[in-house]
Amino acid sequence: MDIRAQVSSVFHLDKCIGCHTCSIACKNIWTDRRGTEYMWWNNVETKPGTGYPTLWEDQEKYKGGFEVQGHDLKLKMGGRGGLLGKIFHNPHLPTVDDYYEPFTFSYGELFNAPKGEDQPVARPVSMISGKPMKIEAGPNWDDDLGGSSIYAANDPSVKKLSEQEQQQLFALERMVYFYLPRICNHCVNAGCVAACPSEAIYKRGEDGIVLVSQDKCRGWRMCVSGCPYKKTYYTWSTGKSEKCILCYPRQENGEAPACFHACVGRIRYLGVLLYDADLIEETAKKEDHELVAAQRAMILDPQDPEVIEAAAKNGIHEQVLKAAQRSPVYRFVKEWQIALPLHPEFRTLPMLFYVPSLLPVLATVDDGKSKQAEDFFASLDKARLPVRYLASLFAGGNEEEVKRAYRKLMAVRLLRRSQTVQDRDVFEMEEACIEAGVDAEQAEAIYRMTALTGIKERVVIPKMLREEAAEAMGDPHEQRGETGFGTRRKAKRRW
């Protein structure tokens, strides 16, 4: 058992209001430099929709992530020899049009125009070439247009629906959308790390955060292709790649990452997960519909005495173990099993999980009064947003994984409604919770974690053991996992 620790996240989609405050907080801190104008380390997409960059989910086009070839797990974009052959021409790279050409406006013409009969106009100007341009795309270009036949029809997950399901989805009275905030997943089996020919990308020893060494990066952009989530970006002004660093300097000072701290809806949870690194390859090779359960099984119980003993032997500090034991991410992912990974079929084993947004409640109107559907759980099969679509996003096509999570979320909603509105018998709702696989105590814990917790409960950050990590830099024992977080990779300190 090779136990490692990873700082991981959960985003609760039922609480996201699509305000983009997280994106602006990240942009103001990290990507306000020349060459990073189009970079959105944090972005919020409207689903169903094409996303950012356009159609990033289509790996037939971009060849990101891994696939199983025979008995081996290999990059979709090819082995090391194939990568070298694509250094000067990579047909699977997103182009500037898949993002958008950064632009500004010629404000000088607006403010300094001479007196005349016509109203002066600030024309759009490219920030790359400096020439006038026509704006055809921009950040959040399809914001709030999810479900529309213009954008949602091109969503790769929508194309997996049956013709009847697509017709129902695009019916005007059934049109629905939800927000999907995305940052780097800091994957356990990161595609960007495997694809980099210069080995400039690595998982940081202290916490598993994936970083790009600016000294080693040669700008070959294989990391952009290798990441199926397209969360590595190329800086056109410096010729280097950059990505989300999970605000590790803030974490080292005990502060939450900027997007977590700024989140208006309080949808973001951060904590430590312990996992068995010996199971990485075996887990990534599972069939698509088995990947969620396999990744969940790879995560270890931080309260288990055997796990605690093995973690200590592998160099994981007691402070990290205590943080793992209080981790909200562990509760969502492992204990309650209501948080799911985004596109697990990419086989990168992402460490960002999502609590799916609850579907609109089915109800009828009787004598002017709204009446909730009696068989609430059966409404999943009649939902405005097909479960098959959500399973394509969060469960590798396994609809039962999504339904299981939804039954628990619905049971919690029903129980709380019965206690506050008192429109149903509380005892019956407790029975409904048990039927959904969650007892009354767990339902109360889920409610409190999602609705009442403060930031210290939502974001549980262990001390980063900076002194121990600094000592380990010159210590040969660091290769044996004595770098604070127990990883066998070198504990590098700088971005």
C-alpha cells in the first residue's frame, strides 16, 4: 500500500449562481499579464453547451487523456515518439478561434476625437496584432444560452442522447440549464504530466498540486493537447505554458484559494484525500461505467488504524492526517457518495468532484395550489434534463451512479421540507431517506455541510510543513516519501 495525500475539491452545483466572481478573482491575481488575456484558469460554463474552449469535451478532435490499448494505458495523442513528431505541427491543438482572440477598444479615438457632427466610436482592436477586428467570440460567449438549439445541440454529451430525448430537451417549455465552474482538476494520473516531452510539469511533493516549471518549459504545448479538460494554456508572449496552481502560496499561509474565498454561492469545498498510489494504473484501466466506483475505492479512510499506520510509515505527517480526517471532500466523495468526477472516462483520475445540480421538481397544479409529485424518486425518469446527459458528464455513462446520488439529495430535500414546511409526515420522509441509502443523521449532516457551514469547515487546509519540505530538498530520503505529504516525487517549491 503506497499511501499519498492530495489536496482535492468538491463543487456543489446546486448552489452555483453563475456570477463569475470566482473567475474574476482568479483573473485579477494570476492572469492579468500580456499573453494571458484569453486564459481563464477558472471559468464558469453553461450546460448543456459547448464550453470553453469550444467543444473541449470532444476527444476525437483534441485527443486528450488516456485510453486502454490492449493491456496498456496510453495517451490518446500517442507515445513519446509520436509526440516528438508533432512538435512542429500538432493537428490536435485548439486554435485561437476555439478560445477567442483577445481584444480591447481604441479608447483614444473615443476620448481624443476632434469636435464634429458624428459620435466618436471606440473600435475593437486585437490585443495580439493590434489591428482592428470583428468580435465573433469572447469569454462566456454562450452564457445562459444552455439548452438552446444553437449551442446545446453541439454539446458532445447531448449528441449521446436519443432523438426523442433531444427533442424533449429542446422543447421550449422544458428548456433547462445549469452552471459548471471548472478549474484544473490536479489529476492523480494527469495527462499534461505524461504528455510533456521536457518533463516540465510535475505533481508537487507536498500536496499533489500539478505545476509547470517555467525554467524547463519549452513551449511545445503537448500539455495543452494531453489535458482533456483543456486547463493548460500557452502564453503567446513568453512562449511558456501556464495553468491553475490552486493558489498554493495562499494555502501555505493558511488561506483558501482565491476562487474558493471569493465564491458568492459558497459552493466550493477543499480538503485532503488519502489514496493508494498502487491502484492508479488498475483504476484507470477500468471500463467506463466502473471508473467512478473504482476511483472511490482508491480513496482510503483516514480514520482506519491500518491506513494511519501505513501513512505514517510513508512519511505523511500527523497534521496532514488530522486534516484528512476533517476533510469535507472525503465526506462528499467517499462517505456520502454524492460527489462525482467530471468525465472519468478520460482516465486522468481527476481530484475535483461535483455534486450534481438537483433537477427541477415535478409538480402539478390542483385548484390553484401546487402539488408535488407523490413518487418523487420516479421523477428522475421524467426529468427535464435527461439522466443520461448527466451520466455522460459525471459517471462515464453509468446512469445508476447519478441516480444514486440524486436519490440521496432528494431524500435530504424531502426530509428538510417535512421539518420546516410540515407538508409531509417526518417519519415517512425518514423512511424515504433510508430507501435512498441515507439515514436521518447523515441527511442532517449533508444539510448542514451544504447550507450552514463556515469557510473553516468548507476549506480544511493542513499546514504545508514548509520547514520540513525545505530540509527534504537536499535529503536523499525524499525519494522514499519523507517530504511531508508522503509522495515519492521530488518536493519542488517553485512554480
